[in-house]
Amino acid sequence: SRVFQLKPLGPLHSSLWECSPIFSMGMVFGMIREEMPKFKNHGNLAGMQCREYEPYWVAKTSSDAYPEARTENEFQSTAFRTLAKYIGVFSAPQNQSQEHGNQETIAMTAPVVMTPSEKIAMTAPVVMTSEKMDMTAPVVTASKTMSFILPSKYIQASKEPPKPLDARIKLEKVPGHIALVHTFSGFSSAEKARPIMTECVARAREASPSLSFVMDEMTKEPKWEFLGYNPPFTLPWCRTNEVAIHLAELPDASVLKSA
């Protein structure tokens, strides 16, 4: 098995490179130069990579904080701007260092992690009264989220990332975890990727019936995320998207094919 990590360029070279036409064209054609989380590839199962990720920090925001965002596109646009301001993409970073209290510019990484909203039917009444009432089927909608993975330097130095000044942003330390990852191209999103996730889970279960998934406590379905790596102007066929389905443990070595 191998450990994968994309190492960023130094500050000076990075600035010069980002200003170059080659860099802009590279992004159009799907080049990814941002730091990505480190993982170990244990092999392939049903056409998907079995990855063991190292811990990392994320800055996360939830659709609950944006009641005005009525569509997925509106949420994605607003949430992205909120997180981008936190790391300092557009202007001075909206954060406060946990060490010295100053603002700290944070490098952009890849991918952006998104989870879809889920509609969950309630299976039992939660309120009882003396009145005779017809039973209904209320539905609870779990919020969607967007997360920026923060640079690995915070894990390596065992320190917390800068504190967000926007209360809609939460910091979370994601523990090491195992995931089956399916990679595909085209314009996509967490909602559009749901059928792909369902098909991937079915393929994985067929290939390894004893496979153990991490189950979402609310939906009672396998926990999964959509990973997006490219800006909106990257050509559809050059885009990198992934569906990551969390596993409770590594599959048996006998069902994994060499990477």
C-alpha cells in the first residue's frame, strides 16, 4: 500500500505560478495543485479505491444557518463564500489565531466536502394529548453541509486552526477513517451524486457481503460524502468528483485487488 499526498509549492513560487496563464489553463483542464489529505490506498474493491485517511481539521457550515438559501445552488454559493472569507480568499481572513490573536491566512486545499440533505420520516409520535387526532407522517429534513479541509500543518503541530469570526462556521477535527471512493467526471453535486452512491453501495455489498459500513444515525443508511476538486470553470470531462462511503473497518484482504 502507498501513502498519497500532494505537496504545495513554496509561497513565492505559488504566487508566481497562480498569476501565470499556464496555471489558469491548467485549472480549466482539471489540474489540481492544492494540498489534499493524506491517505493510504489499500487496493480496489468493486472498482473503488479503499482509502485509509489520516486525521484532519475542517471548517464546516450547515444549511440550517442559511434559511434564505432555498436551492442547493444557493446554499453552495453562499456557504462557499462564507468559508472562503474565513481562510482569506477575497480579503483579510475572517479568523483569529488561537496562539497570538491575529488574523491568519489559510491556504486553500482540496477537495471541498459536501453532504446532502436527507428527509427522514418519523416512525412514532413524539407528542401525546387527550384529543383524538388522525396520525400523520411528519418528515424531518437533516441539513446539508459544506466543509473546507484545512492544511495538514495544524495536525502536524498538534494545534487548533484559527477561530472563525463568523458564528456559522464550526471547526471539527475529523479522525482517521476508512472509505470506499468512487471517482468520476462531469458537473455534479451531493444531490446529483446520490444515485451514484446508491449504486456503489450495491456493488460493494455484492463484491463483499460481509462489508461493514458506518451507518448514519438519522437515516440508518451508509454514511457518505461528495468530494469536489475543481472550480466551476473546469471543463466537465476534466473535472474530478468523488463519492466517499465510510467503512467501519478494512475489508478482508482477500476481496481487495492490487492498486
